[in-house]
Amino acid sequence: MHRVLLDVDTGVDDALAIAYAVRSPALDVIGITTCFGNVPVDCATRNTLHVLERLGATGIPVAAGEAAPLFHPPMRAYPAQFHGEKGLGDLTFPDPEGKPVSTPAAAFMVDQIRRYPKQVTLICVGPLTNLAAAILHAPEIISLVRQIIVMGGAVGAAGNCRMHAEANVYSDPEAAQLVFQSGAPITLVGLDVTMKTELGLEDVQRWRERDSDLTRFLADITSYYIGGYRQAYSGREGCALHDPLAVAVAIDPSLVEVQPMALQVDLEGIHSYGRTVADLRPRCTDRPNVDVCTGVDAKRFQEHFIQTLMI
């Protein structure tokens, strides 16, 4: 078991990732930080606290983070088609009893990494704004963190927010570029692999048949998410497991194939702003700065994910 800290913008797939991490016997979730992205940060925080209540894991501290990109106003609307107006498939539920800690997310990250040097894996499944702020505040965490797993980017795949860009990176490209160029040990779990995973309606039905409070909740929010995919991807009857795959890489790195790459974020292009650009030449002269996931054992991952949440 090793220590992980999740950084989320809790919509549906973030909720699935949180449940997966908390239920995994391989991981010790020492905290969760929240950010704008799928929903505003206050909503992401509320959703995170609610998911932890459903999991019976209210002892995990939650720290609220950034409400907007570091260097410019937000550039995209919240994706209600996939997550609902409030992030959890438009389910209604009372305010959670828990409250976030008083420490802001970036400072919370720094505190945990300093407390457990070389022991903390950060799993970032939203915009990288909180992590960029933490690095700016305390650059020494770059050498103290065990690993950073980022769900983001699209090196050889189409974007999902723009034709060229993945949503988490596009939400704050400057923050992503700062993180990627920081020298920290980073594994990028992008659309190149996450779009090869799928949770189908038959899998959701397995959760319904399990008939626990948690599995019914997961089935309800995932059904909404699949509905968004049906509209966006010409009748696709399933959803990609973007954020859960990032958690899976922390649990079992053998689930993915990785290739070290020299990676940049385009901060200047008119039509390519926010694109993750890798030097794919066989004789690239730039030093690789990110391990990019290029392949995934989708069936083995998907079954492990489903079974873990049925425990």
C-alpha cells in the first residue's frame, strides 16, 4: 500500500476514480484536493465530500483549491452534457455533513509531500492549476514527490474539448506547461489510452444487481454519463474511464505501456492552443520530460475496476 493524494474536479468520472482509489487495498488516500473544471470548485468540493460519505470515508481530508486558471479567465463552459449541471448526473442530495479543511489545496499538497518525502503519488484528474500553484509556492516538492500521474492530454489522439486539445489541459494550458516542464516524475494518462477503455450498460447493470447504496449511486451517475457519450459519439453505448485509469496506473503500472517523450503544451497557436505536442522523431534531441501512456490492457483494467467497486 502506498500513499496517494487525489486532485479532482469532481464530475462523474472523478467520483468513479475516488471510489476506486478509496476501495483499493493497494492505496492509502491521504487527502483529496479540488479544483474548477467539470464544475465550479465549490461544487467539486461538495461533490467530493458527498462521495466520501457514500464510501464511509469521511476521515479523508478534502482541501478546496483554485476557482480559475492561474493567468487568464476560464475559457470553456462546464460540460453539463456529460456530468450534469452540478457534476453528479443531476442527482439531488442534501449538503454533506463534512467540511473542507481550512488549508487551501496547493498548500495542502505541499504539506503532505513535505510530511512524507518520496512517498506520495499525486493523481491529478482535473486541470493542473492546484499543482502548478503548489510548485510555484514550494519548488522543492518537485524532488520530494514520489510520482505524479496526470489524466490529461492527447498526443496522438483527437481532442475531446477542442479538435486538438483534451479538456483538463485546455482548461489551464499554462499550468499544464509549468507542471510538465518542472522536472517532476510525471506519467501522462491521456486520451491515447483512456478512449480505449469503456464501461458499458451491461457493466452498470452489474452494479445495480449488486444493490448496495454505493453501487446504486454509481450506476445512476454513470448512466447519465453514458447518455452524454451517446449524444456526443454517435450512439456509443458506453463511457470512457478517463479518471479511473489514472488511479489504475497507481495501483498496477503494468496495465499500461509507456514511452518517455519530450512534451510541450502549445501556448501560442490560434487553432492549436492547449494542445499537448510530443516530439515523435526517432532521433529527438530534447530530453524526455514525461512518460506518456501509449497502450493499455483495457479488458484487465475494466474488470479490476468493476470488481473493486462491488466489494
